Amino acid sequence: MTIATINKPLPLLFSPLKLGELVLRNRIVVSPMCQYVSLDAGPTDYHMVHLGQFAMGGAGLIFCEETAVEDRGRKSYHCAGIYNRQQIPQYHRINDFLRQHGAIPGIQLGHGGRKSSATPPWEGYRSLTEADRPLGEAPWTTISSSPISASIHSAKPHELTTSEISQVITHWAEAAEHAAEAGYDVVEIHAAHGYLIHQFLSPLVNQRKDAYGKDLAGRMRFCLEIIEAIRKVWPARKPVFLRVSAVDGSGPAWTLEDTVRLAQEAKLRGIEVLTPSSGGIGGAGTATLVPRTPGYHVPFSKRVKAETSLKTIAVGLITQAQQAEHILQNNEADLIALAREFLWDPYWSVHAAKELGVDNFYDLLPRTYGWWLKRRDEIKTVTQTAATIDLAPPAL
Ligand SMILES: Cc1cc2nc3c(=O)[nH]c(=O)nc-3n(C[C@H](O)[C@H](O)[C@H](O)COP(=O)(O)O)c2cc1C
């Protein structure tokens, strides 16, 4: 059902967005959120309910969590992956459901690099050790641009040779092919938060002297070759997004200027949307130079958008409908992503539509919900004495 307002323009947050042939029903994005509950890297009923509730609640684009392109790239044994063909139908089932409820399914492809072989956050997100082997969680050798440990407690990663780099890039392309087969309409390349691509981009980790290091062009090369490899296999009519840490956690080693350069090069290779995030490579897992205040990545989004004409996603402590609408009206982003707020309120989208004055906001919900709720509102507005108000559903 089309969302509408009478005698006033539709809020931008609820205006559809066209990306090539793809039309998002609104500008609301469920940001990727690792759940650490996958089984053999595949999704379960948990993921169907977790992601399904956001579609039933009216979100436009729903990203599943960071999904590894090879098993070495999973952060933990409980993380998602899309490197086996048997995982394809498992994801397909969920994507069909999201689409049936009006949402577009997106996948974030990633590789943890030296931050892999770890425990989930609630177990400290510490590196696995030999002591974990008897518990069924043997540590594995991680990979990176240079043999520099992620923390003093983690083992040195293996420094990839150039031929091994080519193999890893092939894994990204294969994962994108699997994702297309699984019915995803958007793929986002995860180059942020200190994971493998970021480990090539940032001089805090990348100390290589070959063509994949040395200078900015060398450090960007791995990322750009992954974009090229994915664009070759990903359907031309479907967009590719890129998520980067706009600045390092303990830099300034990777700067906003570097991000703009990367965005320009990425755009030339077919990236349509960029999500500027921050941090993850130095200090604590999420350490960043950016204070976590409401809308803390919006200035990055605004700058990238202005200097590259790429579409951007604003993410980071955006929790209010008016706040989201204001960012769009100011032309600081094209899409608004929320993560934690969706954990608190999976139906945030329909609540935001009501708050922004969308007349038929219930139409964002399945008819099996909206019909009843509309009727309840009609009953509530009829002036009757409390004794005669019929709040009960009709006998069916
Ligand atoms: C539970 C959880 C899991 C996350 N997993 C990912 C992930 O898989 N990929 C990613 O790029 N960011 C991940 N993030 C970061 C979010 O996508 C988002 O950028 C961040 O939480 C800021 O948005 P918020 O303030 O709306 O939560 C995760 C955040 C949370 C809370």
C-alpha cells in the first residue's frame, strides 16, 4: 500500500528512493547487526524472526549481519557466512519473507582478518586460545595485510602473499554470486571497523612495501579490486554499497580526506552508496576519535556526499523521527540507518511515520495488524460513554 499525506508533502523519510531499477519504499535502513547465533555459518529461525520483524514494521532496506566470504573471515564460530552453496536456500527463505512484506533485503559481506578467531562480545570478544580447543572452539590462524596482532592478547596474523590476496578477492566475488542467488538486492562491502579491508586501508596495520601497501594508492588497492571483482559478478541492475570507517580509532592515520579519495575511486568502479562509520582499528574494539553524540557520523556523510555526489547513509545514534527527517531535509544523507534503536523498537518505522504526520501510517504494517489497529482508533474516537464503548474484537 502506498503511504500518503493529504494536503502536505510526504516526509522525505517516507519518500521512495530509486537506486537503478530498485525502489526502496522509504529511506529507513536496518543497519547490519551481528547476532552471533548462526549455525555452521548459516541463518536459523532466529534470523527469520529477527529480520522479519523489521520488514513487518515497515523498514525500507534490511541488512542482515556482516556475513563472511570465507570461513577464516568469521569473527567467531557463531558468525554468519555465505561461502557454502548449501547456505544459499537458507538465506533465500528469509529474503522471500522480507520482500513479501515490502522490504528490500541487503547483505553485508565481510572478512574479519586479524580480528577473527574470537569469542562473541558477551564473552569478552577475546581471541580464542588453545584452552578453547577442548570446548570445541579451536583457534585458527587469522590473516591480514601485515603480521601485526589485533591486540596484545591475540596471535600474530599471517601476512597475505600477493597470490593469496588474489584468492581472497575471489572469495569475495564468489560470496557475491551466492548472495545474488540467495535473492539479495543490495550488497554492502564491509571495509570499516578494523576488519580485513580496513587492515589494508589503514597505515596503522598495513606496513607492506609491495603494490598493496606503501602509499594511499597501494593501501586502497585491495578494497578497489574487491569492488571490481564484485561488480563483475553482481547483477548490473543491483547496487553495491561500501561501508568505511571515515577516520581511524586512534589516528589520525586514516583521515576523512583519505575517505573522500577512496569514495571517488570506489564510485568510478561502480559503488552507488557509501556508509561512513568510524573506528575499530586501534585501541579497544570500537575506539574512535569521534564522540558518540546523536548523529555522530552525519558530518562525514555530508562531506562525502558533497564532494563525490555519491548517495550516503547516515548512521550512529539516530533515534528520533524528526532527527532523521532533518538530516534528509538538510541534504546530509540519502538514507537513514538505525541499529540499536531497532533492537528496542522493531516497529520504529511505523511509529516514525505516525510522528511525522503520514496519514495512513498503519499501511506500513501487514494488513492483518493494520486493519485491527485502525478499527481500534476509530472506536476510540467515537464519543460514547465508557460503558458502551465496544473495544472487543467482533465475533469471527
Ligand atoms: C548488535 C550490533 C551488531 C553490529 N554488527 C555490525 C555489523 O555486522 N556490521 C557493521 O558494519 N556494523 C555493525 N554494528 C554497528 C551498527 O551497524 C551501527 O553502525 C552502530 O551500532 C551505530 O548505530 P546505532 O547508534 O543506530 O546503533 C553493530 C551494532 C550492534 C549494536
